[in-house]
Amino acid sequence: MLRKMLSIAYKEFRLWLQAPANWLIVFLVPFAFIGIFGATLGEGTPVVTVYGVNEDKGELGEEIITLLQKSDNLELEMLSTQEEADELVNKGTRMAAIVIPEDFSESVTTDDGASIQVVLDPGKADQAGIVTGLVQEALIKPIVYAEIERALSGLFKGKSIEGVDTDVFKTFINAGVKAVVAKSVNEAIDDPLIKIEAKPYSAEASQGKISIFSQIAPGFAMVFAFFMVQQLADAVMDERSTGTLRRLMSTPLSKASLLFGKALPSFLLAVVQMIFVLLVCNQFFNLPLGNSWLALMTIILATALSVAGLGILIAGLARTPTQSGAVATFIVLAMGAVSGAMIPALKLAGIGYVTPHYWALEGIQNVTARGMGMEGVLMQSGILLGMAVLFFVVGAWRFKYE
């Protein structure tokens, strides 16, 4: 019986290898998604290209433009007038334009102050916070200096000191105070006494810096491993529709043994695929792999078992090849979404718990991102193993040869 199961597995494995699309989907497409999502979600703030317009007649406007151009996250494309910027932004050419108005330098020290205008594309108004935040970050020094200038300008307003030349005293105070305060502000901004630093929970938690790839690389490795579900279900349904399975009814091979032989290649390929994707991401995206290969292999094997079990479940419940393909695709993508494996921000905690994706991702991240050993995968692997058994038993029970 074992030889017959292995023969079935060998045949399925050969058929899988003969389809180039299988190789593409399982081994190459994950890297495209990881690269795209990594660039989109980013490690830090992305570079935003916007228009810049300086209509100010004083020197401060030019200083502001220079500071904005030095920003690591802003790229300015200079235009001559605000009218030109308004027209181009309204067409959606750029998401925003930063405009320094004509009276900017004169208005800075007034009671009302001055304003830098951020003109937004109406279709991207929800992204206003990105541009305004980057502008404020780039201009933090002149904003503070302007506040100091305004405070000192109003210090002697409407007042005089007997026997003292107010203008001379004001000039002296301005020069002395501004020099001291400006020095302190520069030091506080460039080298603050209180620093904010993102770091792993412990020294063992990560072998590299915290990265978005710690989330999306394991997530997409696992999601595309689950595409084996569709391929397994389709393979079983195709043989049932062509009558191949009917001929196996005459053999002493049990239904469970037949399905086990069908599922074995998918299990092995899922293991190889996850290991391959994680290793490549380790080399090219600096994804840490943790400190315990035993723990990592345990969660990978448990995940692959749930992949094979889910494929048998869908093959047992579906009635036509079209139905199995549609159901498998929907289930895999839906589970990947609600579990947070595809897009971390979409994780639905309550619903995600019933998906194998959630527990697989938790286990893999416990090892790769949190530096845990077997204690970080035992519960997750146990739950995945239970799901795999449940999927296989129900699928075998509901499976019909024709």
C-alpha cells in the first residue's frame, strides 16, 4: 500500500513540475509582491515629489525653499507662479504644491504670523497629512526662530525704560538672546538630549533592524504556499471528471491512502517554497531567520500540513473543477487578507483566529522577528496540526470517486 501511495505522489509531483505556471506562481511571484508592498509600505517615510513656488520678495522665502530641497523625503519641482501650480495640481500631475506667498518675510513677525500654502490635488486630499507633516519637519528650525523673533519684537512694544535708549537696548537683547537661543535650538534639533529610537524588544529578538519585511516576507511566503491548495484541489477534481479515479476503485487502496498520496507532493512543495522564499528574503531583504532552525522548520512543516489538508477538504466538498478552483482561490485570498498575512493593517483579530494563515504567521514571526525558540511555535504548530487533521478527515469523508 505504501508503494502505491508513493507512486501516486510521484506521478502528481511529475505532473506539477511539467506546468511552468506552477513554478512561476509559487516560486517567483511572491518576490514581486514582497518587493512592491515593501516599497509601498516602506521602511520609514517615502519620498514625495511636489511642486514648489516662491513668490516671496524677501530673503526668508529663499531660505525656506533651500531647507525644503534639503529634506530627505521631499523632492521639489520648482514653478514660477501659483496659478501654474494650481492648474497642474488640479489635473493630478502632482499630489500637491508648496507655495510661499508674496508677503511671507514681512508677515513672519506680525501678530497673525505667516502661512505657507499647501495646494492639494482634490483627488488625493486624504494624503494632505503626509505633505504638511514633511513640510513642518523640514522647517522646524525657521518656525522656532520666527517664534523667537516675534516674541522679542513685542518685548518692548508700547514700553520704555527711563534713561535707556530703547532701540539700543532692544538691539542688544535681540542679538544676545537670539544667539544663545538659536544655538540651543540647533543642538536640541540636531542632537536632542531625549532621543526616540525604534529597537527590538530584546537583543535576541532580531538579527537586524526592525523592518516592514519582517511582516510581509513571511506573510507572502505563506500566502503563496497556500496556492498549493487550489492546485491540489484542481488535480483531484480533474482526475475525477476524466474518470481516472473510477479505475482506482478496483484497487485495494483506501480512500484515505489515495488522498494522502495526492496531498503528499503539495505538502513537500509547500515546505520547499516557504524555505526558499525565506532564504532569498534573508539574503536580499535582510529578513532575520531567528536563532532556532528547529523551531522554524517545525512551524513550516505544520503550515505545509494545513495546506495539504485544506486542499483535500476543498476537493471533497466541491462538485466540479470550476467550483473547486473558484472556492480555493476565494478561501486562500480571504484568509490571507483577514489574517494580516497580505496587508498587516487589514488584520481582523477575531476572524483571523480561525484561519491557518494567522497561526502560521504568528509562529514564523515568533522565530524570525521575536527571536523565540520552540516555545514560540508549539501552540501555533499544534493548532495548525489540528486544523490539518480536521480538514483531511472531513475532506476524505465527503470525497466521492465520481
